[in-house]
Amino acid sequence: MRKIIFIFLLFILAITVSACGKKTVSQNTNSSGLVDIATGAADVKIKESAEKNLAIAEARDIYRVKKEQGEDLSAGPCLSNDLIEDWVLDIAHNPRQDVDNEPANQCEAYRNGQAHHFVEFDLDGNLIRAE
């Protein structure tokens, strides 16, 4: 009986040691990826990506509602100065025209620095860019 318990404990010890030696980070992770993980930069990138995706999703909803309400979007209005925190929704030409870069034709919250990111749609509601 002691032999069986001894062998069982050796087996458990071998599994534990084996598991401790395995890499917890993907073999394909490069050194900058490891730095990102160690410093938390990977978490920041994930958060930024999720925030951008949320802003785009919210923008689609707002655009759809404005179109259903029959709002005239031909003048490229700002559809939201508060899409989500720090984001605005603007309509622009695709391809962009010089008029789209004029501050007077951009969302006020973006112009005055209250928002630092934007989603741009064309007149048909297609995503031009989100930054």
C-alpha cells in the first residue's frame, strides 16, 4: 500500500513539475509582445480596440435613427458630439474633400478638444474611418 501511495505522489509531483516548466505565453509571442504583457500595454490596446468598436456600433445606431427620421445629411452634419465618452460622429465625403477638413465642418466637441476621437461615415452610412 505504501508503494502505491509513493508512486501516486511521484506521479503527482512529476505532473506538477512538468506543468511548471510549460510556457504560459504563446510560442509565437515576440519580445515586444512580452513587454506589452508585462507592462499592461496589451490591456490598453484591447481597451482601445473595444472602445473603437463600441463607438462604431453606437454610430451605426445613431445614423440609422437619423435616416429613419428623414434627417437631411447632405450637408455633412455632426450627428453626435457625445457618441460615447471622448468620441464624436461626423458625416464626410468619401473620398474626403477639402471642405471636410475645415474646422467649421467638424463636430464642435472635437474642434474644442472635449473629444479626441471620431467616427466618420459617408452619406450612405458607410464607415470612412474611426480614430
